[in-house]
Amino acid sequence: MPTNKPIFVVGSPRSGTSILTWCLGQHPNILVLPESNWMGQFAVNVAMSYGVGTARNDRTILSAMDVSPEEFFGVFGKSINDLILRHRLDLNRKRWRRAAGPTIPSHCFVPQYDVKTRWVDGTPEYSLHICGLRKLFPEAVFIHILRDVRDVVRSMLNFHRVAGTRLVQNEQQAYTCWLRMVKACVQAEQAYGSEVVRRLSYTALIDDPEWAIRSLLDFVGEPYCARCLEPLNRRINSSNVPPDFVAEDPATDPQVVRDATNLYTKLQEVPQSAEASSAVADEIEAAFTEQVQHMATVVKQLHKAAQKIRTPEKQDSP
């Protein structure tokens, strides 16, 4: 039976989200998904369709039928989970094609029965959507990988060396991005506790990979598998930062740098609390509702504008 317990690896871009995702994906029960960016916004759309954040008498017929928001979200989450697992053979076929190249005939692909019942997604942007993702997948777990902001900034600024496109335009954007993502992850840690969101130091993953992987597999409820260490034997998605590269742009606001470095230092010194905070959870919930309301307002305005275009006001006769 498919297990609707997805794993999300979150954190700032260039913090090791990709390599950790690939490590977990070597497990015989965990399927790696390509990075995506749709599930967070999809959760907002589902909430908007239900009428989250509106007065009860303004909600859809679903609430009148006693369909709870939890049930409504759960149906969509289960469907997503089932679709992903149902099409895992197609995903493996596409990955084989990329690895084999265009000259190898398709019949050379040997399908193997895949018994994996869970999946992992390492999209950094989902750091900002943990509340919505938990609505879709109430049993999901999140791993927040935390890397030194100075190393992240160096990697972000050199990302174009391997990707051909720039991840950020300047040093200030890099620090700001790290701050935004990490603050969101830390808030989720406080809101849901370490049984739902577990923080892992990037340094621990590199310095003691077996301990790190063992602890994470124990956290997600899977037995240890030594194959999960294999991706760490080679550099994946590296920005190839030159040894002499220095990220010191005089145009960068010094306060942003201080805020980021101070936050990283604090998180290194203070261990993650195991307890969940209902007060912080309420803050995250309120922010999610505000996002839904904002999106609903934008949609209404677009509908009104479209209506005006279709039926322009009649001009008074001279």
C-alpha cells in the first residue's frame, strides 16, 4: 500500500538540499522527485477554493455539506501521492534516457519493479510553504539543512559557472535569500517541533555522514541503508567556487550581513527545541490565511478587469 508520508528537504538554495535529497533517494523505499515549484501554490489554491479566510456564509457548498478543510486538503494530497507513485516507472524511464543518451534504442531500457512507497522532494522554495504542504500531507516530515551563510553566499554568487544562469544578481540578494528561507524553516521548527521538522547541520553531513544519514532515516522512520552514503562520494551540483573568491561587495547593506551571520551563529549555539509551540503555529496559520486572502483578492480583480474588457461601458451619445 502506498504510504502518504512524503519527505521534504528544505533550506536555503546552495545549502546541500540537492545532495541530501539524492542521498535519501538511494534508499530502497524512497523515490527522488525532480525539484518542483507547484505544490506550495497548489495548497493556496485549494484553500482558496474551499473558502479559507472568508466568512462562513461566503464559503463554498463544501462547508455546508460538512466537508472539513482537513478532509478537502487530504483528498488532494492523497491523489498527488498516488499519482507520483503510480508514475514512478515513467520517471525512471526518463532518467534512463538522459543517462543513456539519444543513440541507445528505447528497447534497451529494462524496467524493474519499483517497490518504493515514499518520495522525497528537495525544492528549497518549499521552505516558504511548509504550512500549506502540511495541509496537503498531514503526515509529511521536513528536514531543514542549515549551512553557513558565508559559504552559501559564495556558492550562490558562483552558481552561473555550472548552470549558465545567475541564481542571484548580487551579494545582498544572496544574504537576503538565505535569511528569508532560514527564518521560515526555523519558524516551522518552533511551530511543529522536532518530530515534524528536523534540523541538520551541513557540517555534520560532511564531517560525519554515516551518523547524519542514520539519524535522518531514523527520523523519517526508515531502516538504515549504506547506499544512502554513495552520493557523498562525489560532488553534486557544485558551484565550483574559486579558492581565492571573496564575497565582499561594498554595495551590500552591512546590517543584512550582520543579521544573517548572527542568526547562523545563534542557531549553531542553541540546539533545536523538541517541543512544538501552538503560538508560533498560529502565526504560521495566520500568514497562510493572509496569503490565501491576497490571492483571492487578486483573482477577483482579474475577473472584474476581464468582465470590463468583454462588456465595455457604453459611451453617452453627444
